Amino acid sequence: MELKQKTKVSSRTLAKNLNQWVKIQVIERKVDVQSGKYPYPVLYKATPELTTYINACIVREKIANDLEPAINETKDPLCLLDTIHAFSQVGFLQLLTYIQKNNIQTHEFAINIFAEFAIWRYYKQFIHKLIDASRKIINDLNITQLLIEQAKRQITIYEVALKTYEKMEQKNA
């Protein structure tokens, strides 16, 4: 009832959504038969995964808010774009791990929810803020030099990543 009042959605819609969230193990549902109340109150609690997600949201919001000062300092929107892509990659890998760990390949709802909240939503937010910040310093940008610097960064990143992945493969073999 408390959720219904706060969300202002119908009981049917709320129940449907809560059941789906329980099904994909984002929240836990417990019927409180020991409360002495009837009908028995139904209690919902965030799972550790949801708590982790919420904490990640807080960090991502701070990063999004820091994009403009960062671009003013670096004058390099491609460096920040690389960071945004790295966040998206981490979100994508978390999604794959979640699907694999919980065996939810056929739960389209769960996959879409996690993709929306772990990847797409923040990617869009970061990109919009990066574009806005870049527009403010557009006359200070040397696009060719930015591309050269990005290529150098990527070579280093890929070399380190390759060594790391090869070590991981050796451990798993």
C-alpha cells in the first residue's frame, strides 16, 4: 500500500512490476505472517545487486556532473569519450555476468531493464553532457591533434588489456 501511494500507479500495474523485479532477483518479497495483521503485509527489500546498482548510479551522476570541468581542464573530448566507453563496457560486462550467473537468457524483461539502467541511460546522459561541454570550447580544439592523442592512448590501453586477458586465460586453462 505504501508503494502504491508513493508511486500513484494502479495495484495491478504495481503488482505486475514488483513480481517481475522479484522474478529477476532485484528485490526480495516476504509475506509477514508473524505481524499479527490481516491481510498479511507484504514486504519488499532491495537485493545486494540493487544496492550495488544504486551506489554505482551515485558515482555515475558525480562523473556526469564533472564532465564540464574535466573538459575545460583537458580540452580533450575524445579522452572523456574513451572514459564513457569504458563505463559502458563495464556495464555491458556486468550485464553479461548477471545473465550468466542467474541463467536468465530467456528473461527479456530482465535483460532490457539491466541494459537500460546499466548501459544506455548513462551513455546517453554522458554523451549529452560531453557534447554540451565540447560546444563551449569548440574554437579551442585541434581535431587532428585530438585524434593523434586518442590513437596513442588506445595503443597503450589495448597492449595492457591484451596482456591482462592473456593472463586471465592462462589462469582459467
